[in-house]
Amino acid sequence: EQAQKPITQFFSQQ
Amino acid sequence: MFEARLVQGNLLKKVLESLKDLLTEASWDCADTGIQLQAMDNSHVSLVSVQLRADGFDKFRCDRQLSMGMNLTSMSKILRCAANDDIITIKAQDQADNVTFVFESPNQEKVADYEMKLMNLDQEHLGIPETDYAAVIKLPAAEFQRIIKDLSQFGESVVISCTKEGVKFSAAGDIGVGNIKLAQTASVDKEEEAVTIEMQEPVTLTFACRYLNMFTKATCLAPQVTLSMSPEVPLVVEYKIGDMGHVRYYLAPKIED
């Protein structure tokens, strides 16, 4: 099963 | 004082059309270089980034940086009051709590102004790293919209698979399976009808149709769309805004848990 990851897991907070 | 005048006001109308389904509120960050917006959808799955360069406006003045938090549903309602050939001016005083939109008809015989309250939004800003993508696909925006719409009937996800030969979009679900293959165009009369692929390595990624469909609301902005993909990083879907900027959507891929 594939899961949707949040975009925040890929880009760091500034 | 902030003032930005755009003779081609319909570009701004189209930008709002391309945002309003994904975002309910966002901040427009204004500086002397132009206007930028970065916001995530409510579920934090996708990110939208808009850039409107100052030199793309017919008049642009921004004395000090300001962040204008807006309800985009309200902004969209106001911009729908502008005719397609209206000249649009956005104005705000420094530290103001409202913004004014002025719509002038091309012959200057009708002038309308609408004032809207600004909001204090505490928004997260994400750093988007410069990335060399494994595959960059350019295709007609209307073709991409059609493909996503057609495949959304089959399942919740679309698999985008890019090789040197071309790009394949696939979806599977209860009613069956759909595959659409686009080959790189050998020669075209019009550049905007071309499908071009720049590829370092083959990539296959899975994305939620729901978001891709919302991104295609920007089809009205540009004849071509650019898809940039690398393994296990967010897809970038980019539409140019005339020659003054872009709308970029970032969508996290679906990954095996």
C-alpha cells in the first residue's frame, strides 16, 4: 500500500 | 505605499482561478522585486508558489516590504468583477489593514474600486532546494489537463513514468486500467504543441489525482506545462504567467510505507 506523505517531509521549514 | 498596475489584468484573474480551489487564504509578500506567494493546502500535501516580477507590471512601487494576508475566496470574488480587458491596480498603504483593487476599462470610461480587509496570517515558509531533476517533461497544458481528467475516472492515483521514448500516465481501479502514452514530438509547427523530454534517468512516481486535478486549474495561464520529477521527491508542475513569473505546484509522491 502506498501512502501520501506531507510536503513538509521533503522541504525544511524556514 | 504599495501600488502595482497591470494592463493585462486578466493574468491576475487567471492566477486566482488557479489558486482558489487549493488554498482558502494566503499571504502575498510584496517587495521592490515583485510579489510572491507561498502556501500549503489545508492537508499539507501540496505547496503552491507564485512569483510575479516587478518588471512584469506596467507600474510597480513598493516602498517597504509588506505581507498582505488575504482570504483568496474573497479576492477571487472581487477579481471576478473585473472584465478580461480591464487594467488592474492593487494598492495598499504601509501597515494598512485593507487593500484596494482598481479596475479600469481600456478606454478609461469605467473605473471601479473594491476594498478588502487584510488578515493576519501566521504562515509557515518552506525552503525549496534547487534541484536537478531526473526528468523534465514539457507538454501542452490542455493535454495534461485532459489526461488527468480522463485517468481520474479509474482510480485515486496516477502513475507517471518517464523514459527516453516518452511519458506514460497510468491509473487503475475497480472499472479497469487506463494508460496514456505520449511520445516526444519529432517536429511540430507550433512550439506550444510540442512534447519534449529532458531526461537524466528514468523515473516512475505515483501521485494523487485529486491534487493534480486542482493544479490543472492553471491551464488557462499558459499553453505549456512543465513537469519535473526525481525519485522520491515532490513533483513540480509549473505554468508560466506570461513573461512575468510562474505558478509552481509541488506535490509529494505516494511512497511505500
